[in-house]
Amino acid sequence: MKQCLKLMTPSQRHKQIYSIVFANFQQLSVDKNGCQVVQECIITANLEQRLQIVTACSESIDVLINNEFGNFVVQ
């Protein structure tokens, strides 16, 4: 999925990747490979998408900061 982010256009990313990430944010963020996808989404996201990620992150902050992979999303 991480490579897909780099190869897709912004509109393709939004439709296919970001919707999955937003729907499964906490589950992906605490997964070894999923946290890398979330990090890549943060880098490639537009302003609106970043705000959604920040909101999702703040809602899951207790879980993320205490997880070995989730803490990388918070950084």
C-alpha cells in the first residue's frame, strides 16, 4: 500500500487509500506495516486530509502513545 501512495495521483489516493486509512486509522496505526502507511499518508496528504488525520490521531492518542508502532504516527 505504501508504494501505491507514491504511484497514484492525489485524487486516486483520496478515493482508494485515504478512505481506508481514515476508516481503520487506529488499527493501522498500531500495526508494524500499517503505521508506515499512515506516516506516508501524512506526508502525501493535502491540508484537509492532514486535518482528518490529526483529528483521528487526537481521538486515539492514549492508544497510540502507548503502542510500539502507534507512537511513530504521533511523532
